[in-house]
Amino acid sequence: MNAFDDLMRHARDTAALGQVAGRLGWDQETMMPRGAAGQRSDEMAAMEGVLHARRTDPRIGDWLAAIDGETLDDAGRAQLREIRRSFERANKVPARLAAEIARVTSQAQGQWAEARAADDFAAFAPILREVLALRREEGAALSDGGDVYDALLDDYEPGAKAAELEAMFGALRPRLVALREAILDKPAPKGLEGTFDEGAQMKLTRQIAKVFGYDMSRGRVDKAVHPFSSGSGNDVRITTRTAPEDPFNCLYSTIHEVGHACYEQNIDQAYLLTPLGQGVSMGVHESQSRIYENQLGRSRAFTGWLFGQMRDAFGDIGVADEEAFYAAVNRVHNGFIRTESDEVQYNLHVLLRFDLERALISRALEVEDLEAAWNDRFAADFGFPVTRPSQGVLQDVHWSVGLFGYFPTYTLGNVYAGCLHAALRDAVPELDAQLARGELAQATGWLRDTVQQHGGLCTPRDLIARACGAEPSEKPLLEYLEAKFGALYGL
Amino acid sequence: MNAFDDLMRHARDTAALGQVAGRLGWDQETMMPRGAAGQRSDEMAAMEGVLHARRTDPRIGDWLAAIDGETLDDAGRAQLREIRRSFERANKVPARLAAEIARVTSQAQGQWAEARAADDFAAFAPILREVLALRREEGAALSDGGDVYDALLDDYEPGAKAAELEAMFGALRPRLVALREAILDKPAPKGLEGTFDEGAQMKLTRQIAKVFGYDMSRGRVDKAVHPFSSGSGNDVRITTRTAPEDPFNCLYSTIHEVGHACYEQNIDQAYLLTPLGQGVSMGVHESQSRIYENQLGRSRAFTGWLFGQMRDAFGDIGVADEEAFYAAVNRVHNGFIRTESDEVQYNLHVLLRFDLERALISRALEVEDLEAAWNDRFAADFGFPVTRPSQGVLQDVHWSVGLFGYFPTYTLGNVYAGCLHAALRDAVPELDAQLARGELAQATGWLRDTVQQHGGLCTPRDLIARACGAEPSEKPLLEYLEAKFGALYGL
């Protein structure tokens, strides 16, 4: 077993260094003085160089060849699977290409920000073309002659295939469009009113984070421009943001990030600082953040409890009772921006991007036609026109940094959350009574036991199938959304 | 010049990774959740492993051999000097010994903390013996047959020799003891009175940090248990602490750390993330922190201005006028603890440690006799007995973590500060008028131009000699102390 021990020692150090690099990223968004930006990018590049050298270390190949997998337990075999995956991936991409992608995407992110500020897609198109060409080349190198988009998708959702997602998403789209249209024919419920002290928002948000099981002794909550979760194991930090007129932004960003963070915190400590010691895929990660945020956090039962907390924290908040508060929390409204969208429309934003980015990768769509394609699709699904690229094709950073294949994991996460929610309802019949008392322990405990603790032990799809006792399907999500919003809007 | 470019590229990445490791240390003391401690030590160990491998990379030897130093400018030759120094040092110490020192000192630090809490030197003695033996072995490996203590000292103060320091310190000791005795025969001046809001202390401390030239756009001030400065170049952070009854603790800790931080911030940007891009020695570093804190920050002129700031921030502070405030700032009092000492007695604490640690290294003193030796020397120099080891031999962490050879750099820094202060007075005849208006720009500008900007370009002694136009000597420090405290106490 010597080769396995050597391999694991190497993998542990790599995982530890990955955590260090992640913490640098956290620092950059929360604590770093602004004048340190240039120096920081050199520091990050040096860390990336170290990590890349470790991931391609030829000794990994020797160790892998020397290990007899038959002698290992499930966890050992899963460690090997993850290490082999990472090693093969790293070695398939020529160093020249990896460096070029790093260089061009870093430049492209800046140009994207400028183009968005100037509302000028044409200014962004040339470098987007470069990013796309490089990622296509990388996908081809990774695909072993198979589908290039699938090879890219595999980075974020191991084992997923675009064709399977297409079938699932194809079933979602018409029913979400129909639900959206039916809702927006109805009068909009009242929103909150008032100004909400930002200190009180942060106090309440920390309290809610703990209610959802976030372990503050192994994490912390800070403010940042964009909410995110960072780190694995015993140091998992989240950020949120506050706006004086919109306390839901802070609260639900926090609950979402707490879902991500609890996943990382609750992974079996036996996997700490190993390849299994982090969330297994972006889709499973998003399933946790979304079920915390939506199926639990935006439920009638929980919002009833939250209404009381909000009144205690802020006094009169402009809605009279629990029902009105529930309606305000779940208001469906027209909007251009994915990240500001509601449960009903969110996935329509994602499906649009999924279809467009596959077309870009396969060359069915050229970059010069992207803005028009976006606007056409948006008008078709959302019923009103995009007026400015900053509200359309330029709204997300993802493509500028080369994240082709990432978007579908958002909706896959919602689909998984739908499946998990149905199974959770079966497992915990008293769920609503608990949520109405602000008690999340049994719900989050079930997610911990069935999903979170396993880290990277099973492949994503297997993990969800085992947790739910059924193959993943879009049906539970659709049924949940149609029932919830049908009742809310009297459809 | 290819080998030089390759060498410098390697050195830059190493410097960048060193900054990353330093930032982890900062995070640990300021932001890290307490439950992350175990994981963090694995992360730090992984970073140390990376850094050690880079410092001993055999390519460095090849590059050094291939470079013709004659073709380089001063900065290039200084870079080579620093790189060669670090490479040779790293290669002289066997990996086995380095790992053993890391393991034992980490354990010893814990045992020291427990022994100090229990006031039990005997509980600490066995592991101190181990640490001492290991560092002796390391010193022997580094010394090439020369003096072992000098080899250890060289880590902190390149080029310094214990025999030279002994002569300098020998001249200090009797006059400091005499000054101390004369002062403590006189009545003690009044101290501050009142409770000082900790938020107001932090606000004032940030304002004072800026007055001393600390660039907040490339730094930040946080609270921590121990004040420190961390980082080089464009990301240099400091910490301070507050106590409600003692605002001087916060203010003067801050000014001290600002001295360290400004040194790092003011190094020529051409040296950013290179071996020359950090303070050249501990002694020179301490000269900057001490001249900011004492010769400038505790001067009659500056405290006159500070008195007004304190009154504005806190109202009545229990002393009536500038003279009384100046006396309170500079109160000399009996005390056991080095870090709480005043300008007059501070160096007596250091000289005691310097003499004892040399005796330990040379085996003139055995660990079992250390406590008694400490207590005898303390009674001789300070005139009253040590009653508990936590107030004596167990008060400092340094020896537990193996820092033999570090202590004398504190006093060397004070000696250098004395020399620089004399030269600064010559260069800026209007200094007191400026300080009385809270204007530090010309004083700190002179230190930046003569000392700080050069980073590691010159050796420490040369740097101070050039800045002062004279060889370093203890005389200016003694003259300054005797004049200042003679006037304050009417001697």
C-alpha cells in the first residue's frame, strides 16, 4: 500500500494548497486593500503555477500504475477515481494552452466589464471570439474525439451529458413559460415597504445562518460586492450584501450561501483535505444552496416564522400578516437579470444560456450573431424585449472568463433540489410544523446524511439517485413550482 | 543574461509565495474561525513544504554558476547576494534537521504556554533543552566551523557578530542602569485617568497611522491579541489592540507597527516581489519602528500635538497640560515584562536575554540553571526580585520557537534608531516645529529616502552608516536617553 500512501500524501498537500489559493480569493473580495490588486495577481499566478505543477506531477502516474485498486475500500477507490480524473485532465491540456487561456480570460474579464459599462457588445465580441476558440481547443483536447461541449461540461458536472440535460430542460421550458405567463396575467402582490437598517440586517442574517445549521466556529460572514461561499472542511466562509430598501437580498443571499457552506462543512471529516473533501459537482452544490434558499427558506411555513423575526428586527415592514409576507417573498416580476430572478423564471434564464453556449461551441452560432440570438430568445421566453446589452448578453461574467459548460449546472441543481425536496417531504412528514417554528435541524440533518457528508464519494447522479431513491427527473421541480405558484396566484 | 532572468523569475515566484504564506499568518491572527486551527496548520505546512523545495531547488545553483556578476548593476548584484545567501543557508541544513526543528518548536510553543500559565519552569525545561540542542546543531551546520551563535544571529541580522554587539551593549548597560536608578529615586509623574472608548481609540489610531505616512490604500488596521505588521510591498497590514483604561497601549503599538509597515511600503517598487523587496534585517526593521514610536512619537513636540488630539477624542484625560501629558507618555516604572517596558529600561531586558542565550548556546549555562541565572541578573540590573517565572524566564515566546539570536536585534534597532535620530535632527533643523503641528512628512520622508526605499540593496550596517554619515554607535542613543530623561526627571 506504499504507493497509495504516497499518492494520498501528495493529494493532501495539493488539497491544502488549493484551500490556501481559495482563501486568497476570499481575501481579495473582502479584506484586501485596493492598492494590492497588482501584487495579488502575481501571488495568485505563483500559486496557480504550484498547483498546476502538482496536478501534472509525473509521480502521480507512477503511483496510480503501482496501486492495486482491488485492495482498497470504497473511499480509497473513490479517491483514486478523483485523482485519476484530475491528473488525466491536467495532462491532456498542453501547458501552452492553459497559460494562454489564463492570459486571455484575465484580459477578457476586464474588457467585458468595460463593454458592459458602455453597453457595447461589439467592443467585447473580438476577445469573446478568442476565449471561445481557446476553450473549444481545450474541449477538443479533453474530449478524446467525443463531444467538445460535454468535455467542458464534465469539468463542472462530472459524467453529465448535454443530450440528457437537453431532454430534461426541454421538458421544463414550455411549462415554465406557461406558468410565467399565467402568473403575470394576475395582479402583483404587495412588496415590503420601508428602510431596513443594514446593521440589523447583518445581525438577523447571522442568526438565520445559524438556524440553517451554519457552524460559525468554522466559518464567518462578511460583506462583499457579490455573495459567495469559499473554502472546504473547517474553514468555510460566506459573504452577503445589504441594501437598505431590500432586506430579502441580504437574507436570501445568505441562506443560499449557507446551503453551499453547510455542504462543505458537513463532509465527513475523514475526507478533510483530500480529493473527496469537497462538494462533488456544481450541480449538487447548487441543489443544496437552492433547497436551503427556496424549498425551505421561501416555504409558506418558514416565511411564517421569518415574518415574526422581521417584525422583531424592523418593526412595521409594510405587509400586514404571514400570508402577505409569503406573497412578498415569492413575488414574480418581469426582469432582465438572471441573478435577480424568482423561482419561476430563473431556469428560463439558464436554459437560454445553455442553448446559446452549445451553439457557440458547435459553431452553429457565431459570436457576431450572439446578441441578436439572445434578444430573440429572450423575447420569446419572457415576452418583452431586451433594450440594452448590459441587461442581456453582457449581464453575466461567465463567458468572459471561459466558463462554457457551467450554466446548465444551475438548472440541474434546481432539478436536483426538486427531487431532494420531494424525498425530504416523504422522510420528514412534520416538516412544515418544524419550519413554522424556525426549526431546520431535521431537514438539514437529512440533507447532511443523504447528500452532504459523502463529499466526492459517489458520482453526482448516483448520489442524488441514492438520496431520493429514484433517478433524477425534472418532474418534482415542475410539480412543486406549479403547485406553489398556482396556489399563490390563484391559477 | 538568460540564467539571471531565469533565476529572477524563480525568485519572484518564491517571493510571491512567501507573501501568500505571510498573509495566511495574518489571517490566522485576525480573521480565521477558531475551529479552523487544525486545518490551517496543515495548510501552512504544505506552504512551507513548497517554499523549502523552492529555496533548495538545485537549478538555483546552476543559474548562480552560469551568471557573470560583472555584467550586473548594483541591484542585480545585491539580488544575487541575497539569493545565494538563502540558497546556501537552505542547503546547509539537512532536511531531516529542518523538519525536526519545525516539529519540536511547534510542540515546545504549546508546552511553553502551559508552563507559563502554570508558572512552572521545570515543566518547560526538558523541551527547551531539545530545542536548544537542535538549534545548536543547526548553528553548527550553518557556521562552517565558525561561531555557532554568530551563525544563528546572521539569520536575523546578516553580517552582525556577537563580539561587536557585546562591545556596544557593554557600553549601554552601566549607563542605563545608572539612569534607571537616578530616575526611580525621583517621584513618579501622574498617569492618565479615565476610561477610553475602544471605538474612539481605533478611530484615533487610524488617523495617527496616516499622520505617520501609512498608506491605507495598501494596508489595513485590525485588532489582534498581539500587535504586528505583516506583508511587503503593496499589501502591508498591521494589527493593534485596545484596553479601555490604557489608550497608550493602542496608540504606541500602532505607531510602532506603522514604522515596520512604512519600511515595507516604501521600498522601491522596482524590487517588488524580489529578494530585495523586504526589510534588510530585523535590526534595521526595529530601528524604523522604534524611531517612529519613540524619538518621534514620544517626543515633547509631537506629544504636545497628540495631547490636543486626545482631548478632542476623549475630553478630560486626567492630565492638565502638554507638559504633564509628555511626562505621562514617558513615565518610567518598575516592571517585569519587556514588552511593557519604557525607553530607559527596555534595552536592559534585551541585554539580559542576549547574555543568557549566548551562554546557553556555548554551554556556559545549562537549562537547569537558566531560571536562577535570569533571576540573579534581573535583580542586579533592575533592583528588585523576580517572584514568578511567568514574570521572568517564561515571559517571552522566543526561545520556545527556537529564536536564539533574535533578541539582540531589538537593541541593535534601538541603537540604529539613536544614530538615525541624530542624523535626522541635523538634516531637518525645523523638526520640532513640524512635530508640534503633527507634521511627520519631512521626517518620515528622510527615513524613506535614506533607509526604507533601499530594501535589501545594502547590508544592514552599511545602510545605517550611509544614512547617518558615520559608523553605527551606541553613543547617540545614550545621549538622547540621558538628555531626554534627565530633563524630564530633573536629574
